[in-house]
Amino acid sequence: MTRPAATAAETDFHERMHAAHMYGLWELASQMTRHPEPKAIPYMWKASVLDAMVREAGEAVPVGEERRALQLFNPGLDGRWATTNTMIAAVQLLLPGEVARAHRHTPTAIRFIMEGAGGYTAVDGERVYMAPGDLILTPSWAWHDHGNETDKPVVWMDGLDVPLVQALNAMFFQFYTEPQVPLSKPNNASVQLHGHVSMRPTWVKERPLSSPLLLYSWEKTWQSLGELRDVAGDDYDGVAPARDSRRTATPAAPSTTSSRGPERRSSTARASRGSGGTSSRSRPGLCTSTPTCPRVTPPSSSRFRTGPCSRRSASTGRKSSRRTEVTRR
Ligand SMILES: [Fe+2]
């Protein structure tokens, strides 16, 4: 129904109300949506472009106060420092002999190693050595630095809940007084203590809020996925085991939920091995996906959709109802 033109009195009232920093709820009704309508769009940063930019960054930008990390800005978020609504993904390069100086921050970080073995992330005095496919955790407010003592570049994907922390107005950041935090634990100590299925170090009494295991190795992940290859898995997510901490019964990184497989939630993904595709058209590279329907069992009167989640095409903006399909190998 066409709304009648505003009268002069209505227009005058609205102008004075806005000048006083007030808006009527009747003006904001369109923001009360029946279901989430994310602004982030499915998008893929092609490996060919990423690789070239990362290599060039190694020549053009020294590691200084800040890391040499290329931040992936979602084209749908109007220049926000965000890859999805709650996460920022980045690709970081550390050349042979380089050190990325120690700092800490309230956002939680994960590292997904893309290239190069033998670099390390040091977390609270423990060096965690990295190999392709590994997942490394850096809990909120933990001191951490990175080093590459090999003769080859090391590249990894960073994932941090920066947009979420910013929305909570909880961003804190601090440099350490020295380039690196002194080592206080053996290398890969968390793996020695907590990396064994069904065995728990009874003498360790600490109960951290985040996972005490800092390294989830690709080798063990690949073995687990292989043993699950014939399992049907979830109707929507397929075979996507999450990395939970056995000690805390919480996700390995609470605000990020790391898993292997296709995601229906807002996510950033990178294929580690094999080939396949998603409805957001991923090929080798990094891609985001954006859900637009709630994953709930609705009451019969609900107007929520069920079934395959619609996704907007990155290239056309049109919605697609194709299910995510990933080749299992
Ligand atoms: Fe950091």
C-alpha cells in the first residue's frame, strides 16, 4: 500500500527529531528482520592472487612493529575490518630469519598453516612448531610471537574474532617489552601434556578457560578424517568434526569453533587437500560463506524456512538454494 505523502507538519517534526539525535521506531522497522540478513557476501580470494600479493609483500614490506599480514576485507561490509560479521581472516608471511615481535590482545587467534614447515608460534613461553595443515591456537590475552628459523618462507592464515571483540567494546592490545617472550616451557609442551586421546596428565591442576592444547596437527586430523570417510555425518554439515578441548568441554577456540568440512554458519574456509566446490564457488584460495536461514526446527506455524540454506552468489548477488557440496577424498 502506498504511503501518503508526508504533510509539512510531519516533515518538520521528523527534521527536528533527527536534529535532536532521535529516530522513530516506525522509521527503523525494516531492520527488524524475520531472519538474519547478513551484509557479508560469499567471496573468494583466489590462491593465484593471494600468493602473488603475499610474495610481493615480502619484498615491499619489512616486518616492523606489526605483522606482515594481508587482511581480507569482505566486499559486502563497506570497508569494515572484517571477513565475516564476527571474524577477520588474514594471510601472513614470515621470511627466513624473521621474527614477528611479541604482543597480546583480547581477540582470540587461530593459525592455519598454509606453506612451510619449521616456523613457530610462541605462546606464553612455549614454542609451537608449525607444519602445513596444522591448526595453532593463541588464546585471548596470551603473549605470542612468531619466528622462522628455516631457509624457506612460512605462510599461514590468521583468524581472529576482532569484529566480535570490537562490537563488545573489549579491544585491548599490548606490546611486550622485548621482541620475544623468554621461553619458560619445552617446545610443543602442550602436545606432550594434552595431545593424547584418552590420557590426561593427572598432575596438571590448572583448568584454563581455553584449550590447554595449542597444536592440532594436520597429521592426526587427516587420519581421523580418513577413518570417518564412510560416515554419513550431519544432514547439513556433512562430516565436519569440531576440535573440542577434552579438558574444558568447549570449542578449541571458543568464539571461532574450528572444524573440518563444509559450514552452514558464517565462515571462512580454505581447502587443505583435494578438490571440490561449494555453492559459494570456492576453488583453491580462501572463501567466505554466509548463511541466510536459521538452523532450527521450527514450530508448524513458523515462517522460517527449512531445508537447503539459500546463499547469495558473490558474482550476481542472486540467491541460490544449492546445497554445499564438497568432494570427499
Ligand atoms: Fe597477535
